Amino acid sequence: MSLPRVVVTGLGALTPIGNTADEYWQGLMAGKSGAASITHFDAEKFKTQFACEVKNFDVNDHIDRKEARRMDRYAQYAMVTATEAIEHSGILNTDLNLDRVGVIWAAGIGGLVTFHEEVSNYALGDGTPRFNPFFIPKMIPDIAAGLISIKYNFRGPNFAPVSACASSTHALGVAFDQIRLDKADVVVAGGSEAAVSIPGIGGFNAMKALSERNDDPKTASRPFDVDRDGFVLGEGAGGVILESLEHAKARGATIYAELVGTGLTADAHHMTAPHPEGLGAQNVMKMALKEAKMQPSDIDYINVHGTSTPLGDIAEITAILQVFGDHAYDLNISSTKSMTGHLLGAAGAIEAVACILAIKNNIVPPTINHFTDDPEIDQNLKLTYNTPVEREVDAALSNTFGFGGHNASVIFKKFVD
């Protein structure tokens, strides 16, 4: 049985280093850090007082004020980015079968800001329950997928994978399957997150997961550096339009890359810590390669999970060495989280966009903020420190790993008819 090929025909991004896909790419190429003091709330008493927030963004420039008030910030980000990807793809200019256009849009947490505001208001009151009638629909992590479908009348598969930091990579993988199983012609796939908030920063601080480099936020996210001390929380959204090759060719679409392989595994090890040998990470990369019918030597670039945590970075590099062997020294590796911070449920989507644009432009974005080598990380690897690298990128793999031991990988390659 020959399954349909799946291609990328549209891109969208709203990130701490650029508010469109083009601006995001320019930020990556400039080695720009999105980290700065938190503006969403007063963080003076928090151990971490900085984050990678979206900047120069006014939702009322994109969404009617009344509608925007009915959405949590994560859903606002979703609507803006999905719209960019949809318009970029040109699918609205064609005769679509709306029953076969899906939206699979992820969030790791969802409406955390809304939940905090509503519960805080109740706790500070006299015990009388006064809740916003939009409290529940603003909070739930699937509402963004629903809102996108409502705006465009897309009636195909519609839901939200929730797997912590692997969520939006899972969204891409499931969208891939829906098209290959002939359940959709087109899927709007991606994720959004807006957890830079009192409970978001407070909760991750309590876990000792975040960097506390308050004196130098811009260099705080430093994957693979010996002095890394945790991740920097980010926010935003990323999205792609996935389409069957037959459907894309029939409408004369511009094709940016082909999605050829996905992997979904579990560590089955610990609530928050990675498997020390990166066993789940090894398995997920092997699964993606197998589905893509590719050898490890076919991969040119890996956009790693690379959050800048002491254990996580080492576990992932260990897994890469196990899977790729000698070829690990020929491919380029980078963590774009060094620039964007960690967007949690949206991380996989913006990193997929980075991979697609790396393939399109034959440039590998850097891992910025490298100062001191970690003796536990093999420095013979091409970790793309501090500046982009021009090279032929025919195929790129992206990894995302989430609390609970959820692992997801996707492989994109240059489209060849």
C-alpha cells in the first residue's frame, strides 16, 4: 500500500525574537536572545525574574477587541499564527473541501493565565462564586484548535494533543498520520503557549528547573555550556500547513519541504528527569528514521530539545551518539532554545519551522551563549556555537521531550518531485 506524501505549504510563527516566520528566521540568523526582565507581572520576589516574552505585540491589531477578551493569551497567539500560516499557504484562494481540512493545535498547559486570574479573584472575595462565563472555554487547552476551525469553517479532524513540551511535535506527527490515512487533505498543525505568569514562573522555580541568572538574562539559556543552570521560559506560537502532495500540486502550491518521518515514544523512567542514557530519545529518533526510510547518514541537521538543563542536554547528546554513531560528527546540531527560550507546548512547532527554513536556505541556526565547554559533552561534535553555519541541508530532524517521559521527533527533507 502506497501512502500519500505530505508536504509543507505554509508557515507561521510568533516568538520572543520575531512576530512572523520571516522575522523569527531573521532573529535566528542574528543570534538574537529573546530573554529580558518579565513585564507580564511584577517578578521582584521570584527566584527567576526574566523570561522570553513576545514583544511589540498588540492583539487588537489582529483580533477584534471583544473576541480577544474571550481568549486566553495562548489562544490569541494561536489565532494570529494560524492565520499567518493559512494566508502564507494560499489555501483560501482555492476550492477547498472544508470537510477535509483539519486543525490539530497543541498546548502543553493552555489557559494558565486565565485559571490563575479566576481562582485568585475568587480567593480574594467573600466566598461568593463569581466566575467569568468564559472561564472554562478560555482555559481548556483544546479551545485554540476549535477557534481556528470556527474562524475558517474547517470541519476536518480537530483536537489538541497535550504532552507537555512534546505537544506540538505530537500535533505534527498526528496531522501527518491523518493525511496519510486519507482522513484529511490539509491540516493546520502547530501549538501555542503563554505560561510566563505568576504560577508558571513560580511553579518551575519550585522545581528548580529555571535559570536564575537574573544579572544577565540574555545569556541565561546556554545549552551545552558547563555553566548552564536551567531553562528560560518562553511564550508564543508556531504553525505549519501540512497537505497531501496530490492536493498541493493540484492547486499549484509552493512547497517548502516534505515531512517524511515521525517518532513517538516514552522514557518510562521518571516524572521529570530524562532517562540517563537517553533511551526514549534513542528510540524516538530511530522510529522517525525508520518511518522516513532513511539512514542516520541521511540527516544533515538536528534541532535538539536542548533546554539548557544539566541532565537533559547530556542525555540527548548521549542518545544522538548512540543512534548516529560516526555520522554524529558530520551533521550539525543546534538548540534554538538558546535564543527563544523554551516555549513548552509550542516549542516543537517553532523548532519545526526553524528546520524547514534551514532546509530552504541551507543555513543551520546557531546555539548562542556558549562560553565554556562541558567536559561531559563531546566537543568534536558540530554544536554550531554562536554563529550560523552555511551547509547543504537536505534533511533535518527535530526532537522534543516532555515531562512524563513523552518523546516526539519529526524529520523534514527537501522536496523532490
